[in-house]
Amino acid sequence: SIGNSIYAIFNISSTNELYMVHKDQANENYQLIYIKKFNGSSWEYLDSFGIPIGTGNPHSLIFDSNNNPIVTFKDFDRGNKLSVKKYNNTEWDLLGTAGISGKSLTSFVSCEKNNIPYVFYSTGESPIKSVKRYVNSNWEFVGEQNTEDIVSSSFSIVVDSNNIIYIAYRDSNVNSENLTVNVGADLRTYYGTHYRQVENFLGLNSWTEARGLRNSNHTFPTIP
């Protein structure tokens, strides 16, 4: 059993170890965020002391090429803004300043081959999303401050081995009369100056159809 946990987020490292970021309601301060690793029979803290990542709600968990965990979270100590931390084998390092956005609703993080993290996030000030990356100890916008007309409550980001950024999201501007059944799926990629929509991605029109292709050998379209 994981225990009395809320906001639990899981991911698997390149060494096939299962990790969990969560808030432990059994702790005296149940707003603290912790990370644990599954040892094959039970969950244990990543470090022997159970050092908390911060105070707030965890959003996402990934690993860099050295299997160092990177966590994004709504930071209660910074007015519910987005903060990002990375574990250095002994403690959690804050990447850049705390609170890199407005009031954070949710966020996803990805890491490119040179271990530069990218975050795709939304804020309480606007439903439109933004992308930032962490370079030279600072967070900078990638492309437009707001990624065009992306209005969505569900989204994700990934950076491939060629450092091309892909952002996928549920587009609230498509099929708006029937969002829960057949929502248009959009996939965009960043080309140095702007995001370009990948036309007719997989030839699909909904997330429902996309789920059925998870284990297929479908060929992705060539992006000009």
C-alpha cells in the first residue's frame, strides 16, 4: 500500500525503477511534497531523511539522462506559482527562481538530450498555455509568450532526440458542442520561431481513436 497519499504522480526511470511524487496526509504537515522509490516490496524515501521537495501540489515528474528526478509543482510558498526542482543526490535544487509563472493551474515537464528542461503550463490568469526552458540558470519563453490559441484543460509536452518540441492538447476550440465525446486532437511542434500544427496527425479526429493506436506500428507523418 502507498499509504495515505494524495496528488500521487508516477514515473519510471531509465533503469526501470518506479518513483512516486505525492503529498503524504499522514505527515503532520500534509501540504509537503515528497518523492519515494519502490524497492520491490515497499515504498521508501529517495533519501534516508525524507527531505520534502516543497509545499504545494505536485504536477509532473521526469528524469534527466543521469536519472536525476525533476519535479514541477504549484508552490504554496510562492503564491501558488509554478516552481521546478531537481534532485542532486543529496538535496533538491531550485531551478531558477521560485514561482516562474502566474498562479499555476497545471504543468508538464520534458527534458531534451542536453538535459535542458522544458515546461508547458497554464496559469490562473489565462487558460492559454506557455512554454519555457531552463538555460543559463534562467527560464525563458520558447516562441510566443502564449502559444497562439491553445485553450485547453488537458495537455502534454515532449522533446525528441533532435530537440524538436511537441505539444499535444485537447483543443477546446474544436467540436466545442461535444467536448466529452469527440474532442479534436491537436499536435504542434516548434520550429525555431513558432509552433506549426502537424496536419491531420495520424489521420485522427479524436482522442478516443488515438488511444486505440498506442500499440500499433502506425507511421507518423513527415514534418516539413
